[in-house]
Amino acid sequence: MDATNPDTVKKCIEFINPGLTGTALSEPVLIWASMPCTGGCKYQNINAQTESGKNHRELHIKTFKKMWRNFVTLIEWALSR
């Protein structure tokens, strides 16, 4: 699944609560995220010393922000139930 795609959030919600009735979740749910090291690892300091490395790092950070935004959307949905 592509964690940067908002449709993935919809698929996760449908998996957690297939009926999407708007009511409370029928069972306790654990939502786990293991985020890849996209733009935040120490090695990026080395990459930042070159122009291509800086561009690559910026792309990684944008990717991470998309994934995190979608994860937060999923969590907020679950907490609202």
C-alpha cells in the first residue's frame, strides 16, 4: 500500500470498520505505523553536502510529510469513534 496516497487511508478505514456506519468501533483497534527513514536519518547530513543530495533529501521530506499527514488522518478518524 502507498502510504502517501489518501486512498490508502480510505482502504484502512474500510478494513477497520467495513460497514462505516458512523458508530463506535465494534472491537478495540491498534494502529501501528513504522515510518521509513525518509529525510530524517543522520546519513542525510552527508547527503546535504551535495546539490543532488539536498534535492534528494527534500524529496524524502515531502514524502514523509505526506505519509505522516495520512497517518494522522487515520488516527483522528479512529479517535473520533
